[in-house]
Amino acid sequence: MAMLEGMKLYDGGRAPNPRRVQIFMAEKGIDIERVQVDIARLEHKSPEFTKINPMQRLPVLVLDDGTVIAETVAICRYLEAIQPEPPLMGADAKDSAIVEMWQRRVEFGFLMPVAFAFRHQHPGAAALEEQQIPEWAEANRPRAREFMEFLDRELATRRFIAGERFTIADITTYVAYRFLKPGRIPPPEDLANLQRWYGETAARPSTQETVSV
Amino acid sequence: MAMLEGMKLYDGGRAPNPRRVQIFMAEKGIDIERVQVDIARLEHKSPEFTKINPMQRLPVLVLDDGTVIAETVAICRYLEAIQPEPPLMGADAKDSAIVEMWQRRVEFGFLMPVAFAFRHQHPGAAALEEQQIPEWAEANRPRAREFMEFLDRELATRRFIAGERFTIADITTYVAYRFLKPGRIPPPEDLANLQRWYGETAARPSTQETVSV
């Protein structure tokens, strides 16, 4: 594990977006000094953190010149540029476009519905939303299920979400899958290809829960 | 305007995502053979189009080897790789990360709330959603407004959304802004910096409504 000096990662524990960057770094074999921001205690809404990221979202990467890079996928893009191996966002123009297509499909089609199901109905998420709309949570559960059925058909033809190589699209899918339970969406035990993929992904060293620096 | 041969763009007229790719191509000075898919007539939900993109979303780029690239930003990423000038997605690692951060902030913080406000309340959008949830539309309007106020403060310090150069983040912001009216969100006439930015962007040749090929 190579420590990248001069940067700071404002982390957010086990929430989906912080987890995406943690897994991305583990796949790259890199780590970064971390500052823990406790989402459960709403530290990401504090005046201090709001100065760093007005969107009040985690994680955030701060470079040695003070540049703030927020947004999970933007952080991953920067890490991919400075540590290209192994490629997690595509190996050439066409491959990069395919990986980005799948990353986005999974983000909009799976992670977001699962997150809406959680944030708009779970009592533990009440402080995260100005107003919970349970009807919106309920409308998202069948969408997440439908998307999993689509993924299951796709995974009959290849090993990973975006092809034969593990990519950022697998990371997004994995954190969404792990978030099904807080979203009160039944695990897709009947979808054999998705189960096969999940079993393989959950067994990777990068997805093990790790103690942060 | 250079015609890129061997590719086909499944277009979608004036809807926000098709417009994003149209403006991106115009900024690059390139065009691609287009197949019009009529969203108003729900042609994107037809069995024929669903075979091309199971997500039933537009636009879609099909390469000469049959590779399907869906998702607006993935299509832009591919076009950026084959036609790098002028750079619309960043000029180096840090710049690319900053552009991606802003592209995503605008997409999640502005385009999505505006789209939800439209899709969950406008009678003309009833066929696009399985179930319209007006409460969800209403919850998104103050978010869009709040984001515009944030953008206005940011645009006091620089010319464009992600810095001193026009990028994909400006394109996303522009289509979201143009979608305020269908989303029944008042135009931000009191936000002078945002108005200045909008005026400049709306005057660019790339944003003029064009007749497609």
C-alpha cells in the first residue's frame, strides 16, 4: 500500500460514496491521509466542512496546493490519472466510454433508487433530508429490482459489469448492493448471475471493511 | 463542421440530454449522422430502440464496429478522446478532475432537481413516469433555486462554471437553465452573475437551435 503524500482525503466512514473511493484506492494499492467526518453526527453539515465543500457531501480530496476535488467520480478520475495501474476507468477511448456508460447506468439506475429508498423512508435518514417523502421511497424499490434483473441478464454474458475487467462500475454496483438492506429492498437471491458476481466482488481484498488511516 | 464517418447518433431532439451532446459536438466543430427518435411519441420505449439501449434513454452513439455507447457524458468522453480540441473535459489531470466535479455538481444539484420538477408534475411528462409524485416535484424546486444561488456566488469569481474556459459543465448548466420553464421554476432574474453567464452562453453559436442532419 503506497501512501500518496501531500493530499488529504475527507472521508465519511461506511456511507456509499466514501466506500467507493476507499475501494478504488485499495484496488490501486494506494492510500491517502484521511480526516474522518462523522455523517451520523452531521459533521458534513458543519460550518467548517461547508467551507471545504459547500455541497456538504463526502468524500473530498484536498491537494497539496489547496485545490478541492469533491464528487466521488472526480476524485477517482484524479487518482486514475496519477496512478494509472490497474486501469479502473478504461484502457483506451472506446473502453473508457464503455466503463463510463456502465458506471453511470449503475449510478442512476441502481445506486440512486436504493439511496432514495433509504433517505426518504428510513428513520435513521430523517436528518439527511429536509423532508422525507415515503411515496418517493416506495416508487424507487421496484426500479432497483428491475435494474437488478437487467444486470442479471447482462452478467450472463461477461464476468464484470463493464466487461472482463474489474472497474469503477463494479465498485458503484457493489456499494449499491450493500445498501439494499438500509433501503429495505429484498436481496436478489433468485438472480443467479448477479449472485455469482456479488460473491466474487465481496471476496476481493479491496471490498473488505478496513480500518482507515 | 467536420462529419465523423462510420458512426450513428440516435438523437432525441430538444430534450436536455440530446441537447447536451448536440452542443458538445458544435463546440468541437464536428457532426455525426443522426437517427431521430421522437421522445414525445415514446419512440425511445419501442422494442426496436430498447434493443439498442435497454435503458430506453437518449442519446446513443453507435460506432462502426457496432459498439453501443449510451449515456450523455460517456458519449462526450468518447468524442473528447477522438477530437481533443478544444478541450471541454479538462486539459490535464487536475483540470479534468475539477471539470468533472463541476459537471457532476451541476448534474445532481441543478439538472436533476429541474428534471424531477418537470417529470413529476407537468401533464406533458405523465407518460414518461410510471407514477407522478407532485410532492417530489415540489420538494425539488427550492433545491434548484438554492443551487442557482450557490452558482451565482461562484460566478462572481470566474467567467465559466469550472474556471476561465467553457466546458461540459457549462453545457449541463445551460440545458438545466433552459429547462426551468417546463419545470415551472421561476427564472433567476435577481441573480446577476448567473444572468451574465447565461447571456454569454446563450449567445454562443453552439447553443443556437440547429436543424439536425
